[in-house]
Amino acid sequence: SRAEVEELMPQIVMLTDLFQWYSDLAIQFGYATLFVSAFPLAPLVSLAVNFATARTQTWLLCTVFQRPAPKSVEDLGSWEDILVLMSYTSVALNFGIIAFTSTVFKDF
């Protein structure tokens, strides 16, 4: 049966801890949002990388490793505050970049 086959599969070993994983995602989110006015394709590149990573991880979890035991959490914790702060900072920073480099606001 499928359960017996999965029991023989190796258990997944986290190569990096969860803090490092969230840190990498926060850095990627920062690059994609903070400098979008300088490199407008950054969110698209980020989306492509995340899509490829998700597909690869899904394939590994479905075919190579045992399914990990689910763990419930309440929320993202302090990472949510960091991402919200990055969001507000990116709005201000991108407005500043556009305001100081655009010719629209030269008269003000």
C-alpha cells in the first residue's frame, strides 16, 4: 500500500533551520519591493525563483521523502512585523526614488 511505501522512504532532514529559511525569504522580499523602481523586473524574477523552488520542494516531498509531521503555529511571529515594516519602507523609498529622479516634480 501507499503508506507502507512511504514508511520505507527516508525522513526529510532540514538542511537549514527555519530562521535561515525565513531570513532568506525576507531578504528576497526586501530586494523585490525596496528596489522595484530601480529594477522593475525584480518581483517577476522573485516569483519565478519561488515557483521553481516550490515545485522542486513539492516533488521531493511527494516522491523522495516521507511527509513531515504537521506542526501548528499561531502566526509568523516577529517575521510578520519585519515584513510589514519592509512594506511601509518600500513605499516611502520607491516614492523618494521616483520623486528625486523623475522630471515630473522638477517644478516643486
